[in-house]
Amino acid sequence: MGRYIGGRVVSMVITFLIIASLTFFLMKLLPGTPFNNQEKLSDAQIVQLNEKYGLNDPVAVQYFTYMTNLFKGDLGVSFQQDGRQVSTIIGERIGPSAYLGFQSLVVGTILGLVLGIVAALRHNSIWDYGTMVVAVLGISIPSFVIAGLMQYWFGVKWQLLPVAYWDGFAYTIMPTIAIASIVVATIARFMRTEMLEVLGQDYIVTAKAKGLSSTAVVIRHTIRNASIPIITIMGPLVVGLMTGTLVIERIFVIPGLGEKFVNSILTNDFPIIMGTTLFFSFLFILVILLVDILYGIVDPRIRLAGGKE
Amino acid sequence: MKKSRWTLVLSLVLVLSMFLSACGGGGSNEGNGNAGGDDSGSESAKQELNLTDSAEIPSMDTTQATDTTSFKAMNQVFEGLYRLDKNNEPTLGVAADEPEVEEKDGETVYTFTLREDAKWSDGSQVTAEDFIYAWHKALHPDTLSPYASMFGTAGIKNGNAIVTEGDPLYGKVEELGAKAVDEKTLELTVESKTPYFKSLLTFATFYPQPKGFAEEQGDKYALEADTMLYNGPFVFSEWNHGEGWNYKKNTEYWDADVVSLENISVKVVQDVATAVNLYETGKIDRAGLSSDFVDQFQDREDFSTILEPTMFFLRMNQENEALANKNVRKALFLAYDREGLVNVLLNNGSIAAKYFVPSDFVSGPNGDDFRDHAPDGFHADMGEAEAKEAWAAGLEELGMDSVELEFLTTDSELASKIAEYAKEQYESKLDGLTLTINKQPWKQFLELEDNGEFDISTGGWGPDYPDPMTFLYMFETDGAYNRMAYSSEKYDELVSNAKTETDAAKRWEMMQEAETVLMEEDIAIVPTYQRGLAILQKDYVKNYYVHPFGADASYKWIKIEK
């Protein structure tokens, strides 16, 4: 297992470097300058400003400067937020995004699993149909629609919850529901299908035949075996939560990283584009590793196969 | 159906709150359900204002800022020699009095005496040296300001030369016609006089910076609330990047007696619907509306519209054979139904424009609005019939029976709608015309427009200083903003003469004539609308003044009267 993880870490570093290089060169293909008032700058002024920010150097030189600084842990300074460190900006933005993402993931997963299990165990009952209706709605209604409706009814009409801002637990409820809806729906659907499949397997019949109580069958055999595919979809779900909360952050005025990420691309804020992309890539790679390790824990066959490699 | 979803949402809330109270995350003791209750029924006129802005503040360094959010914030916490008053006239700021003016060798020397009681927020004096420090910084190649050209615009001696690469004076900031004679005397030498000189001095690029303090802070100057000093009506009490910023009254401000507001909170809210919801729940006192909200609110007392001096128009690239034909351009000018655009599509107080220098923007030497000349715009009495006539004549002259044009625009929602509208207008009225819409992200749009890679493009322009010239100079032959290969000797001559003409009345006439040449004789562009802004503002907010150029608004005089 140790060697397996070691090998994975090396390939992670290589992946990371490739992402960094690709992003850098692709970013340089973006048209225009990083200056806000570009439409009012003459060509001579643009040349002078580029000089000031080292943007007149050949791209290769800029690349090596950037990578050298990256190894020293220096992500540079933002062009748009004049002179502020990229690491500082990511640091102050990541808190709300991470909190919200984590809360939505936990709530969504738990609720999704419960609904999926109940639906499978009460197959073809009102519970089952109810869950599936919820799942279809959760997947097909975009989160920003849910967010907008909640904001209007809970926030403005009934004044139960604050409309927006980021100022304590009450402020996280609506954004969490909006984001978690897709998680609940996805997981409930998968869990139901997997449970139904596992329930039909021979070893379940065997387990029942050897006299295990139905609770034990469900917990020890069914749920554990049904959750392997769930772990597979958790990876993409987590990544989706990291980058996909942008609209929700916007609607509920949450000072998160998603907004920064998108805005940096629109405004050609090169250091922020690099910083946020690398940050998200790092998380992504990490999540993939964690998912693979989790497989091993849930399914010993995978662990053995990995160990032999 | 509706009911069951409703139950579901409620149960979600319940499960969520149980889960979180169980694991104690969140770190807030606010319960579920009471947080939105804004029963803050107290009607005492607390001098507090809650606002939103659509963007973060990119920079509080007066030499580096380029955007409206920064300029607006800086206007509340800093002050130059002058500031704009409620009538958009320059009123004395740090300058104690109007300057002594002396004509010397064809140059004009303005000697300003600074106020005794003009202080930075740490109690230190605002000195002439602080102005010089900031201005040199703006012009120096290492710290060049994107607005460095303002010094040249103001006519300050060597302002242009210092930022022109290849000029013997390039980078020699000490050659700027601005000297600190002593601590309280600032002497400005102007090589070309402009009628809007004082108004320009209200612009952020001309603010002072606390020399000693700024040098001490180095790279960190103005990056955080506590790494800058303030000399305006307010100071930042808090600056949470990404979330918002708070102002409080500056007790060291020389005119603190007239400042009523104690605290102002500004939150960054990008979504218009959210801002409206916050406004409706009393969390904010003013909200800007997009067109889709206007119908819902326009009959309310707290609804109003503001006409901005920002013009939108179509550039017609005369490199294109068809667009080089005046009749074709005339047809395009006339066939556009501007009323439909402003009343249906925009619906926010924007007005139809057949002119280029905006209405309600500047007044001439006799006090008349520039727009009193051709008040209804140009070709005002012509319509669709004349458009068709001109179109047919143009095609005949060209020997063509159909024309295909590329219509370059940006990819914003509004721009896309307007482009579709233009296409529909033109193709239905002008037989044989096909418009292909080319939607591009903003930066790419600028690049293509700058390179002349378009037939028709959607332009927009707001003023940099309060003078028609800020619009008219754009279309000089080979001008940086011309971009459409328009060239007229007559126009060039009028504009360049108006730049140097000292007789205000004559100058005004020249500029009005230049506009006539551009619009009536040459039909170089198709103006479409002058932008309006629809807002909601609580009735207890008094004296919120908006400005047509530089900083959008002044909070100095705002009062809360409940």
C-alpha cells in the first residue's frame, strides 16, 4: 500500500506540472491585455504598461520565471487587485467555498444515501416513487433556480432566512440546500439502483439462508457492496462542488473562490488564473487519490491488485 | 405537487439544521428561522447607509486605479485640489482658495495655496509635496498610471512628453510643470489651457498621496484599510476583500461639519435579483435595476431613472467597400428603430439618440446644454422611406444587389439581444442586406475592433472629462479610437482648431460644427442610444449626488431623514 501511494504521488506531481505548463501557454493565447480600461489605452500605452508587468518578454522567458517562482512557492501578484499576493487572495476566499462545499457534500451524501436505501428496501412503494421524483427534480432543476425561488420565498416573502451575505450559520442554509440538491439526487438514484442489484445477488440469499437477521444483511452485505459505485461518483461530485458553486456564490453573495476563478479569466488576470487553476487541479488530483485509496478500504480485491503493481 | 416539494424543502432545512447543530460547525449562535427577521422597528434617524457595488475595489492607489468602483470609493476617502459638487461643478477641496493665475511666456502659472486644516487621517498636514509625490509616481515608467495621459489632457507642462517613449523628456518626471514651492504652495504650469482644467483636477489621478507614509509602506501602500491614510470625508473602517468595505466619518476632515453620515457599509453584490431582494428586505438603501425589473417597480415612489452621459453607437468600417458608400451608411443610420430599442429592450431610462455628444452632459459658455444644438439629433425628420431610398441609391452606385456585413459585438446577454434586434431591423427594412453576428468575449472584441476586423461593430463611450472633446477627438483621422478608417479633413481641422481655440464661444461653435460634419455630412457612425440607469432608493436617503464623469457619486452630503 505504501509503495502504491508513493508511486501515485510521483505521478501526481508530474500531472500537476503538465497542468501548470498547459494552463500557462493556453492562458497566453487569450486575447487582450489584463488592464481594465483597455478600450481607452493607446497602443503605445499598452506597450509601456506591458513593460511594467514584464509582459513584453518572450513567452518562454515568462514561463521559466513563473515556474521558478512557483517552485519557491511564490504565486505572484494579481493584476486586477493591484499588487495583492495571489496566495493571500486564494487564502481569504477559500474559507467560505470550502465550508459551503463540505457542508453541502456531507448533508447531500447522508440524505442521498438514506433516501436511496429506503427507496430500495421499500421497492415499488410510495417511498420509492417519492424518492425518485425528488431525484429527478433535483437533477433537472438547476441549482440557481432553486436558489432564486428560496431567496424570494424564504428571504423576501416570509422573511425566515437572510436573503444573502455570509455572516453565520443562518446564512449558509439556503446556499447549502441549493448546492446539496444535486448531490442528494445523484446519490439517491445511484444508491437505489446499486442496492436493488445487490439485493438480488446469490450471496444475499446465502446470508439470509444462514440465518442472519435482515438488519445485519442490509448493513453488513448490502450497503457495503452497494457503496463502491457511490465512491466512484463522489470524485466528480466533489470537483463539481469545488468549481460549480459559482452561481450560488453569486446569488447569495458569498465571498468564495468560484467568482474569483471565473472573473480572472474574463479579465486576463494571469497570476490569478494560474493560481486558482493550480489550486483546483491540486484538489482534484488529491480527491482522485483519496477515492482510489477508499476503494481499497471498501473492496479488498482492489487493494490487493494495487499492491501487486 | 407543489405541496409535496414544499414539504421536502422544509424537511431538508430541518435535517440540515439538526446535522449542523449536532456537529457544532459554523461557529455562529444564530438560530434557524430568526435570522431574517428585520423587525428593527426603531425609527431614529441613524446616520447609516447600506449600499452595494457590483465589483470589488481593484485598487485604492490613486495612480493605478482604472475602474468606476475604485474611483467611486476614492472620491469618498480622498480629496484633490477640487471635488465635484452636486451640480457637477468643481468646488474647493484641499485648495484653500481659487489659484492666482499668471501668464508667462505663453504659459499659464496657477499658484494654489493649500488649506491649513487639510489633514491626513493620522493628523498630519496634506502638503504640496504629497501632490508632487503622487503625480511623479503616476508618470514614472516603473509605476506608470494607466491614466497618465490625464496630465497631458489637463495641459500641464511636459505631461505628454514625459510619457512619450523616445521623447528627450521621457521618464523625467521632475520636468513636469508642477512644483511644491513650500509646504502649502503648489504651482502648476500649464502649456495649453483647457476650459475644463479645474474639473479635471477632481479626478483621482490628481489626488495627493501621503509621501512619508506611502514610502514607509512601500509595496503594501493602499492594499489594506490600515496601509493607507485618508484625507476625504470618510475613512475605511474595514476592507474585507471580496466581501465589501465600510466607511466611517473622517474626524480629521477639514469640512467634517457638513458630513452627516457616520457609517456606510458597501457589500459586493453582483446579481441584480439579489440586490433587489436585499433592498426589499431593508438590508440596503439603494439598488440598481436591470431592464427586466423595471416593469415590476416603475410605478413605485422609490423608483427613478438617471440619464448617464454614456453613448452607444455602431462603427461602420469604411475599409468595407459598401460601407465606404455614404448612401449605404445613411440607410443604416435611418433604418434603425431606436424607440423600439429603448422602450422595449432596454426599458431603463435610456433614450433614443441620433446624436453623438450626450444630452445633459455639458453646458457651453452661455449656459446652454451642448445638445441644444440639433436637440432631436441629426436626420431627425427622416425615417424608413428615406432609408430605403438611400439604400437603393447606394446599391446602384456600388453596382451591387446584395450586401453581406459582419456585425461584431460582445457576448454579454444585453449585447446579444441588441445585436439580434439590429439584425432584424436592418434585414427586414433593407432588401439584399445580410448581417452575420459575430459575438466575442470583451477582450477579444477589443482586439478585433482595434485591428479593424469587422464591418459594423457596437461601440460605447463614456466621458473622461467634462467637455464634448472627450467624445469628438475619437474620430480624428488615424485616432486611436477611430478604428473604422473614417477620415475627413474638414472634421480633423475643426477638432484640432477647437483644441487650441481660446475663445470659449468660438470653440463651442467649432465643436458643434464638428459634430454636424460627423453626423450630418459624413454619417460616419450610427448612434443608437444614450444610456439610462434605473434605480430604487429609499426615500429617507437625501442628497445622494451622482456625477457624469470621474467618480460616479459623492457621499459627502448624504443625510438620512426618517
